[in-house]
Amino acid sequence: MKALVLNGIGDRAQHLDRIGERIVQELRSLRWKTENLILRDIEIAPCMGCFGCWVQTPGVCLIDDAAREVTRKIIGSDLIVYLTPITFGGYSSELKKALDRSIGLISPFFTKINGEVHHRKRYAQAPKLLGVGVAHEPDEESARIFKTLIGRNAINMHNSADAACIVYEDQSATEIEEVVQAGLSELGVRS
């Protein structure tokens, strides 16, 4: 089984990389082949919004940079982990940029899911999704928004299962591990 951690922690919060390292260690202990992509170290241009990945080169962004490989790794994984500081309930700019560039993973055509209009699948399989939000301190509203965002993005991207959890900057490695284990258990990745 292949897991991909999209680490959206920015330059000013590199001390939080220890959280990504704990996630990788946990997945590897479960015998997952795991890759940790530190997005701040990867040159990814912002999405142009041209929709070329939908109509001109289906599934492949017109911008020829590292985002193409990131997108290939996303769809080739069984589990994707979004690791991000929570910014007003949302993703860091580094993670958001990578996710914007992966829109070619879904079809430009529409379907109904639970009575809502969403894009159709492009690929038969999509990975499970675990969102790990990092907060400075407890904030129920931001946590609620983050968990909702993960769930809504999972519907849009046709992820086979999704879960979201919140860790805090000052938590110990053991506490972070417990929170991540609970998220993985919710996905059925860990018994």
C-alpha cells in the first residue's frame, strides 16, 4: 500500500515538520510505503484557471512543472495525507496551490452525488484521504470548518474514504501519534 503525505507547512513553521515525521513513522510501522513531500521545497506555479487539464490535455496540467509529478503521485496512492496549519479553517497556501493544480484528476463533466452536482470521476480509483490540521490552540470554529472542508473535498475528488483530525503545536509526539492513529482507524487503515 502506498501513502503520500502532502506537507503544506510553510517556511516560518518548519518546527512543525516533526508532525509530518510522526505521520510517516506511523504509516511505515503499519508497513505502508510512504513518501513525505515538503511542498515548500517544490516549485509549483499557481493554477492559471485555464482548464487545459480538462479539455486540452485531459488529466495533465498545461504548466510543465513539479505539480505534474505531484498529481501523478496523488492518483497513484492508496492514501493521501493533507498536513497543513489551519488557516481560518482552511489549508495553507502551499497545500492549496498543490491541490488547485490537481483538479485535472476529476472530469470536467458533471454528475449528481447525494442530490448535489459534482464533477465526475476521471479515474476508477481515488485514494483515501486523511486531513491533519495543525492549530496553535483549540478553536472549535476553525476545527469544524477544517473537518467540513476535508469532507467536501473528499466528495469532489471521489476519495474512497476520508477523515480529519486536529493536532496542536505544543502536543507531545505521543499525543500527536494518538490523534493520527485515531484518524487512520476511522479510515480503516489501522485496526
